Amino acid sequence: MNILVSACLLGTPCRYNGKGVLDPQVEALMREHHLVPVCPEILGGLATPRTPAERVGDRVRTEDGTDVTAAYERGAREALRLARLFGCQAAVLKEKSPSCGAGQIYDGTFTRKLIPGNGVCAQMLLDAGIKVYGESRAQEAGQED
């Protein structure tokens, strides 16, 4: 099965802080599945490293107040295009991210408070019928039909 995966979870240094970490659960998926790495923020044209951003309602703003919603939406559309191109049935994305978070994201106050919600890319994938899992649930993605 093809599974879309946040590139930072495969160790690619593309997170806002210029880091990435090879997640053991994601690495385990590689033994049985084909992983398609993406970074929606990079695909949307943002640099690495970059100013931290959080969702504020339907918008995404950086810690200094810059609205980066258009870049996040552009990157999400490209990630969805790649998921469709590769026939991905599921995605494993970086938890809590304003782009990739599934189920919980930071609340937009930059105080590390979590609220229910999805990142821009996670929501777009879900709306398209692709199941989305955070890295702590990566093994579940490998059990999709």
C-alpha cells in the first residue's frame, strides 16, 4: 500500500525549526508499505527554518502575526495531488502541526495549548476521503485495506 507521510517523520530536516526525526513507528511502516514523503509547508513555498505558525480559526498566522494561509493551502493542495497520483489510501502526518495535525492542533496563542482540530493539509486529505493518522498511530495506517 502507498501511504503519504510527513517528510519530517522520515528524518528530513524540514520542520519549522529546521529539524526532522526518524520516527520508529513510521520507519517500521517502510518494511511493508511504500511511503510517499511530503512537506506541505515546503510544497507551499515556505522556507526552512521558518517562524512558528499556528491556526487561528480558518487562517494560519506566524508568531509575529504574518498570515501564511495561502502557502499552507497551496502546500495542502499539492500534497493531496501527490496522494491521488500515488493512490495513497492513508496518510501519517506530524501531530499538532498547523498543516499536518490530525485531531489536535495548537490554539493559535503560541502558549502550547492544544485544542480539537486539524491542520490545513490534514483536513484537505480527510475531506478527500484519505484517512489521516498522527505518528503515534502510524501502525493503524498500515492496517488500511
